[in-house]
Amino acid sequence: MIPIYSAAAFRQWDLYTLEKKGIPSVELMEKAAVIFVDWLLEFYARPCPVVLLCGTGNNGGDGLVIARLLKGWGYSVQLYIIDFSGRRSEDFQYQLSKLPRSIEPVVCSSPQDLPQPDPKVPVVEALFGTGLSRPLTDSNWVTVVDRINQWPNLVYSVDLPAGLLADQATASACVEADFTLSFEAPKLAFFFPENARRVGDWTVRSIGLDPGFQEMQPPEYWLLDATSVAKKIKKRSKFDHKGVYGHALLIAGARGKMGAAVLAAKAALRTGLGLLTVHLPESGLSIVQTVVPEAMCSVDVSAICFSQVPPLDPYQVIGIGSGIGQTPETMAAFRTLLSSTKRPMVLDADALNLLATDPSLWEQVPPNSLLTPHPGEFDRLFGPSETDFERMEKQVEAARQYQVFLLRKGAYTLITAPDGRCWFNATGNPGMATAGSGDVLTGMLTSLLAQGYSPEDAALLGVYLHGLAGDLGATVLGQAALLAGDLVDQIGVAYLQLTSAT
């Protein structure tokens, strides 16, 4: 997994590496610049004009080395040093002294000194990086940032767009980069919707920071990757039988909403479940038995909704919520269910809405259960938030308070454990923003828990596999045409792709 640290921790990681390897800081700066130039040349393989905007701190020092390297590769370099204070870091001064005479930097002591470049010329921005610890409010810098954002040029930011705070909400001026190369690991700010237009398309490249730092200071946040997730997949034995892979109960569907039950059931079985029983109203019986013949059915006394808890002894895990509705009968049955089991459950959709209606029910939610709210359901449960940073803090607090795993679905689904650890998911695409996608995830998570995966491993593997199935479906059908049923069809292929990553 890829660690995600605060800006302060990243600086400590730099210092740890320098001390461990016994190298000067300018050597690490040279390495970062080489990595950035290699990345930039993937966009511009042939020499062309490039504009570089450098601050006077260490991020600006990175920019100076980038200018020198590009010049060595035959690129025409226009270098602007933005210096409003006269304060320059030691490493910046050193790199400035290393510039060849063929590069004549223009020092801009006011925003008016910065000319608008030719619109076709790429702009490399190295003004602050992670060195900025407070909002960018100085009027001179605000003017510079506004001017850069008005340019039609493509902007490539070094490590972090100028003005963007790495680990807190940014409400001040910020460069809106088209592309950002982050050194060693992504920054926390990259994972929130309000920063999408600021970061643009981001990429991570290692500059060789010492991995031993992670043992000394474990990160609070991680980004899931294929290799680490694939290691969680259990191998099957030749003599295994269906009883080995669990018996799950899905409480799903109401009249007019049986599609949710079908999707969750298909996904549960496709994810490897041994036995599945779907508890549903009588009106949905023929639908599920026809469309999902592999599933068994438990029929509610109500013809239209969930109103009665069936015997629970046969089942290792219960998943509930997909399409069940919120009738008074369903609320009463939901209360009874929560008081009838202490095993971890999967709660989604209307189960979450019922929980939001009566917060006293939190006391009966079994520890280590998996709850999968989308942003709207999350706000109904925990109240609205002004920023996604605030929403993340609420999620961490709620997971600790109620001792559950919270999986807030989105572009980078955030998984929070009862001990406060957080993982962002790397798979998935906008095509998955379609009806029924969450029901598929519910079935997958229920299946994994029933197969004996720990709640943590079920959450991480389920979310990653779900997103990967969406990505595979989008490669075949495109994002706009993707349906929830297409995710089910791709679960097997996603398993195959993951197992090949080990």
C-alpha cells in the first residue's frame, strides 16, 4: 500500500532519508528534478519552449534544477523567479549558482513583472510545493495565482500546486494545474472533490525516500494498490465444498425494488459465496428465483416489504438494506434484527436511512459491521459538512465511536477502521455512478465476510475489487454506458487480474 502523510511528516521523511543515506539535501533535490523531467518528457518528447515559474524556497530549487536539465536536453527555457520577500533558502541559492550562463532568469519583484507566455508553451510551476503551511493570502501572490489560472497554457505543478494545502482544506488562492507530479506518495488533498480542478491529473513517482520511515512513523492514511490487496485473496483447496465458503443472508427488496435484491444476490454469488439465502417479500419471489436460480429464498409474511426477521442460525453473515424501503413495518423489523445478532453485518442504502431516522439504534449495531453510505446517506447519518476534510474527520470519529468500518463511497472511496486508520481506494470511474452500483458492493462485502475474511480485509478487498470490475467494464462499454449489472459480469475477470498481481 502507498502511504499518505501530512506535509510535516513528508518533511521529516526527507530528513530521515538524508540522515540514513548520508547525503546532502541538494542531492535529493537533483533526484526529484530528474524524476520530474523524465515525466515531463513523456508529454514533450521533442525539444520545445518551456516556461518555468520558481519560488525562492526548496520547491523553487527543484524548479531551477528542472530548468538546467531541460536546457541540457535542448529545450528552450524561459525562467521566472518570483521573489517578493528577498528570502531564499540555502538550497535554492545553491541551485541558482549552478545555472548555466545560457539560462538568464528574470526576477519578478511584483506581479506585473510576470509576462503572459505564448499560449502554446507549457508552464512548469514550482512556487511553493509542500512548503506552504498557511493559506495563500498575500495580495501579490494572489495576483500571480489568478494570472496563472487565466492563462490558456497547460500547467504542470511540481509536487503540489501553489497555494494548495497538503493536509487541510484550502479556501484561499490556488494554482489550478492541469497535471501534478507528486514525489514519493500522493498528498491527502488529492482525494477530495473540491481539489479536483486544482490538482488536475496527478501522478506519483518515487524519489527514493527511505521506506524505514514508515516503521518509525506509521501513516494514518493509505492508498490501496493491487499488490497489497491481491495478497488478501484466500486460496482455494481442491477438497473444499460449498459449506466452506459460507452461508449468507441478504435482506433485500420491496415491491417495485426487486432489482436491488437481484443485483446484490448476483454479486454475492459471483464473489465466491458458497450458499446464499435472500429474504424478500412474497411479491419478489418469482423474480429472484427466476433471475438468480443459484440463490435460495426466504419469504416474508408481507407481500410488499421486509416486516419479519427469519431464523438467523444458519447464516454466518447478514447483509441488509438494498431496496428494502422505509415503511413502519420495515423499521420495526430492522429494530428486531439489530437486537437479534452480535455478528458483524453489512448495512447499506435503506438500512442506513433507517439508522439515520433513529440514532438510538446505533447502540445495537454489532461491532466491526461494514456500513457503506454514499455522500448523501453519510450526511443524513452524521450531518452536513462544509468541506470533505471536515467530512473525513467526522467519519474517523464515527468509526471510533461506534466501532464499525465506514465505507464512504465516491471517486476515492474512503474506508475507515474502528481504530481510526484510513484507506483510499484507487480503482473505479465515473461510469459507476449509476443505479444499483452500491447494491453490487453490498453483495460483494456480504459474500467476503461469509467466506471468513476479517471485516478489514473484506472491506479493502471488496471495495478494490468492486472498483476494478467497474474499470474493466468501462474498457469494454465506455463509462457512459456502464450498468450495475456489468460490474457483476466483470467480478470474475477482476479476480483474475488481481491474482496475477501477486
